[in-house]
Amino acid sequence: LSGLCLVHCLATSIALALLSSAGSLIGSDWIHEFGLILAMGMGLIALGKGVFEHGYAMPSAVGGLGLGVMAGALT
């Protein structure tokens, strides 16, 4: 089970790296905007759930800062 977790984590990292560079390969900016929308939606769900479950807002604030930096990079 631990080996499957390792394969999953590596495959996810590689897939995200390939998707993040796809915008330059395709030559279109919409892929970055779509990725940001996806990241913001998933971040809202995951970070919000973390605050409600654990009652600690600092990880959510750091995650929100990271999403803000990503949004700022697109402007």
C-alpha cells in the first residue's frame, strides 16, 4: 500500500508539471486561467474543510496566499 502511495504521488507530480507547461506548448493563455480556476476551486474546498475540521486557520491563510500569488502572476 505504501508503494502505491509513492507511485500515486510521483504520477500526480509529473502530471501537474506537464499540465503547467502545456500552456507554453499549446501557445494559449486560457490553459493557465483554467488551471487557476481549478486550483482556486479545489483550494476553497480543501482549505475550508481543513479550517472546519481542525479549527486552525494558519494553513488556510498560507494556502490562500499561494493562490493569491498564482492569481497575481496571471494579471
